[in-house]
Amino acid sequence: MARHGAPRVPAVDQARRRLAAALLGAGALAATLLTASVSPAAPPAPDRGPGAASSDVAQLSRD
């Protein structure tokens, strides 16, 4: 009698997939924590407040 459904994934392949998923999650968590804990390399520009968004309108050239 034939079995229906998806074929079984070998245990080694399943372990590799779990390890890859765990490493990916650990890397994402480490990157998030590192980003949150490191201060920026340069202070904000003196004409802008901290966290101020930059303008998306280009300045006109006065040539």
C-alpha cells in the first residue's frame, strides 16, 4: 500500500535546516542588539536637531 502525502525529510537535512534557521535568528537578534547599543560615529549637524529627517527636496544651484 502506497503512502500519500509529502515524502519524509531525512533527519540530517532536517537538522541542517533547524541549525540554519537558528543561526539566522541569532544573527538577526545580535545585529538588532548591536545597532541599539552602539552610538553614532558622528554628532548630528549643528543646524539640525537630533533625529531630524533630512529634506528630500533638492536645492537649486545658483550658478
